[in-house]
Amino acid sequence: MTGTRGDPGKKRPIWQKLLFGLATAFAVFAIIGLIVSPPMDDTGASAQRPDSTSDPRCKPADPALIDLVSSGLTKPNRSLTNATVIEDGALTFFGATVVDNAGSVQSRADVWVVFEGQVYSSTDRARNDTNWPRARESLGIQTSDSRVRAVDECVENLTGN
């Protein structure tokens, strides 16, 4: 028994035609969107921000800025790694890990503040590891400043435990 639903000679109401047309258009756009913009590979993003707890403002530091901050290191055979910045207007909050020539971590996350080309040490370890003037006294920026803490956390996430 072969049967048809409804009266084959009866026309569909306009609302059914519109609904079917909208559903078809949505499906076509969804398929085109998947073809044109395939899902992104985020392996590069994980290299910059490895942990969801990292602040999205954190960016890799420019090599020239790394050299500038490094020029104030007071102990021989030390360098900076995992250099990260948060830029906030004229201030750049620069965080990095101090390592020795063998790559051993000497200080997990130090933070400096750069203002008008001058570097200022912010955290205790930054003050101990470099000869830059203190950000607290020169700029009024405390170690507890949210930007200092955020860039510190980003560097710690990059450095690991």
C-alpha cells in the first residue's frame, strides 16, 4: 500500500515555504563556512600562552627589549628567557626567567617596568638580579600591581614548575 501524505494537489502555506527556505539557507551557509574556514590549528597559540590561566594581554617580548633589560643583569653568565610583556599605554610590564649558561633557572619570574626607554625593577628578584632603579620609588608601581602580577604569572606558566 503506497500512500501519500495529505492531498498531493494542495499547496503548502507560505510560512512552511519560508521556514524550509531559511533552514536550507542556514545549512548552505554552515557548510560553506566549514569549507572556507576550517578549524584552526592552535599549536602556535599554545606556545605563546600555554595555560588558560595566563593573561590574554601577555605577548612575547621584542628581542631589542630583552637586550635592554638584560644589559642591567649584575651577575655574569646570566640571561633572560620566556620574556613576556603586557603593554599598558606608555608602560611596558616585562617579565622573564633568569637562567645561567647551562640553562638552569636562577629566578623563575622577575618583573621590570619600562617607561620612556628607561627600565625599572619591580619585583624583589628583579631588584636583586639587575642594577635598574626601583619602579616603586621612581614610578609609584608596587609589586602588588595587577599588571606586575599578571605578567609574572604568564612567565611562571611559560617556565613551568
